[in-house]
Amino acid sequence: MTDNTEKLDPKLAEALATIESLKESVTKLEGFNSVLKQENKDFKSAAQTAEQAREAAAEEAERANGDVAAIEKRLTDKFQKEIDKLTSERDTLSGDLRTIRVDNEITRALAEGNVFEHQLEPLSYMFKAKAKYENGAATIDGKPVGEFISAYLGGEVGSNFRRGTNNSGAGASGNTNTTVPSKWTKEEFLGTRSREAQLLARDNPTEHNAIVSQLGLPDSLKV
């Protein structure tokens, strides 16, 4: 019996061989495609990893910048607190120094003005309330403290606070030291200079009562 499989038509045999070759090619292509897919997958994964790394680096940089800003802010706040503290201490010392200078100038001016001892405190209080410290100098109404006080003590009101001024002796007839300063007005006596009037009532009742009378004020204001 003849084996027909060994007697295939040459054309059929060629076709079968071509099919086998194509199958091998397809297999190779499929394998290559699989490699390409894997490479593409690996590439995408690598790209994703790179992007994540880039984002992480950017985030780290931002975080680092944030830390620097926080550190700068903390240091700035710390230094600002120190600056504020030192500034406050400086202002306090400066204020104390101004006060001492003003007090010294007032004390010196009153001493040079030969003011009665019992008038020193009220006059000092009055001048301190008026004094200002400007451009490194103590002033009252824009004048140096010493100059202002000297002028005041040489005036009609201030002269009454000085020893040996407007006084002809305890036994002098008709001299009661009651001359009314022309610059006293009712408005000043009762308002703008009422504190000075109160001090005058305490320290020189005679003068105070004379002013009340000559200004035509009620006797109830006399002491």
C-alpha cells in the first residue's frame, strides 16, 4: 500500500512550508511585540517614576523654601522682640534722662530766682506740667526753661514768690503785697490758670483774696 502523505502535490507542499514559515514569523513578531510592549510599559513606568521623582524634588524644594521662610520669620520675630525690648529700654532711659534734665533745670532756675522755700514745690509742679523736651532741650512755651522761669519770676505774679521782692519790711505801712497782676483775668483765675490760683490761695491767701476782690469775684472764693 502506498503512503499518500509522502506523495503530496509539490505546490501543496510549498504552501505548507510557507505556512510554517509564516507561523514562525508570526511567533517571532508576537515575541518582538511582547518585548516592545514590555519596553513600552517599562518606559512608561520609568517616565512615571521620573515624574514622581521630579514632583517629589519640587515638593522637597518647596518644603525647604518653606522651612527657610519659617526660619527667617522665627529669627526675624526673635530679633524684632529684642529690638523692641532694647528700643523700649532706650526710650525709658531717654525719658528718664529728659525728666532728670527738666527737673534739674527747673530746680536750678528756682534756686537762682531766690524763691521762697515753701513755694518751691508748687512752682516746680507747675513748671514741670508746662515743660517739653524738644530737639535735646527743655523748653516752656518755646523758651529755654531757665529763661522762661527767670522771666516769670521777674514778672508781676512771679515776683511775689521771691525773697526780697516787692517787700519793704514787715512793718511797712500800707504794703500788704496785694498788687493785682494786670494779666490776671476772671477767665484765667477761674479756668485756664485755676490750678495756679489754688496754689496761690494755699501759699499766699492775702494775695489770693486781693485778686478775688479786684476782679469783682464773689467773696465766697476768698480763703
